[in-house]
Amino acid sequence: MEMVDKIVVGRYVATLDSLNRVIPRGAIAIKDGVIVNVGEYNDVKKRYRADEVVERLNHIIMPGLVNCHVHTAVPA
């Protein structure tokens, strides 16, 4: 069993991968600030052990979205 820093568990994990998968009771394994695995919680917990498990069972976990647009005519 591989050690990771953190496992985040949610009611749903939206992957935004090429298949646009939404994983019910999904989990994300994180090591050294890098996502090393995303999948169903039961599969992730069989493969990884974590110092910290964050359970957000009433939440959707999804990648952060950043609004990068600018208004060039508006002074900063």
C-alpha cells in the first residue's frame, strides 16, 4: 500500500478528463502537492494510505476554474 499525504473524498468527483467522468463517492489521492490518482473511493483506499483523509460526503469535488479574461480599456 502506497503512502500519500492526503485523500479527499466527495459525494461526486468531476474529473473534466476526456470522457467528462463524474465519479460517485469519488476520491483523490495527493502526494507532495500532486494528484497521483482519481477514482472510486473503495479503489483508492485499497491502493493508498494517507496521513489525512478529508471527507466531504455532501460536496462535489471539481477542478478549480480560473477566470482569466481582462478588460484592456479599463485602467487597473
